[in-house]
Amino acid sequence: MYKKRLVGNKAFITDLDGPMGSCQRVADELSVGEIYERFRNDPSALQYELNGLTDEFFSLAKRISEGFELRPDVGITLKALKLKGYDNFVCTDNPIFGVNSNGETLKKKLMENVQDPDLSEEISYLDELHVTTIPKIVGGRLYFDDNGSKKSYVRKKFEEYGSGILVVDDKNDIDAAKEAYMMKENYDIKILKFGKNCKELEKYCDKTIMNFSEILNYI
């Protein structure tokens, strides 16, 4: 049995790239925008493309993660969710956030985004960042270790909490959306699609939203 660790009574789970912001601008500035756009959620293809470029990958991953641009309403929305009894979870396939302290860089950006004098590293409105693939070097080659899929992460969290909200936005979220949709029979789950990407997701989602703060209409 997966043991509950946090204090909320509902789970909020969202993808990172898209709903919360983007690294695309800084990737473009570093002249890797095309590669980033094609492979940010496809680690196996990225592994093949960058094989042998290990030092370059880790250096670029750090710079790209530092350039992640949060949407302006993300912090205040996560704060509002926290105050309504949600624990907030981010689950991403983007391997750059599995490198060293890049995830902590994102949390610091979130603290700045909220601009709340009561917010500290001990009282964070982002409870967990889960990266499904972790980069590592084996025999001089770049590999990505499986760290648990979005689908399994979503199931685990909703079984743990019994209710909550899932935000999805592209084709890489289809399996997670399907899983949450099937769980709705036994759990109180709302599934929101962010943006206009991937029409196929709509069949599993309750509503489509265009701004992150619209999530608060469904709590």
C-alpha cells in the first residue's frame, strides 16, 4: 500500500511543459530549439539523437532548465489550491529536470513567481516534482533510466488521495488521461485539458482550459 506522506486531502497533478510554462525560448537562444521541440517528451529519440554528446547534454540541460519560463498565474494558482486542501504534484517526461539540481531550480522559480512573504523552502506550494526519465552516463554513452511512467504516477496518487484534478496537454499524456478517466468510476477525479493541442485527449477530459488559473473553477 502506498503510504500518504503529505497533509492535503486531494491531489492536484499537472504536466510541466505547456500548462506551467516553457523552455522553448531559451532553447531557441541556445540554437537547440528544433531538437528541444521534437524530443522534449520523447527520451528514447533524444537518447539516439544525442548519443555521444554527453557533456553537451548535461550542460545544455542546466541552461535550459534555468531558462524555464513560468506562466504568470502558476504560482498564485498553486497557492490557492494548497489553501483549498490540495497537495500539488508535477509529473514530466522532460529529462532535463532529472539532472542534478535542475528540479530545485524550478522550485526556486516558483517561489519567486508566487511572491509570497510567507513562502519558504520549508513551506512550498509544489509538493513534488516527478521526472519519468533520469539521464545518466554508462560507458561514455547517454542513457535515460525509467523512473515510473505518468500513467503509474497518476494511478498511485489518485489511489492515495481518492480525489483530485489532473491537467494534461499533449499526446504524451494520453495514457495518463485514459488511466484517470477509467478511475473516475471509483474516485472523484476531474480531468482538464490545457490548450489546443491533441484533440484525442478531449474524449477523456471534462473541460478544456486556456489559462492555468482556470483550474480554480473546478475545485
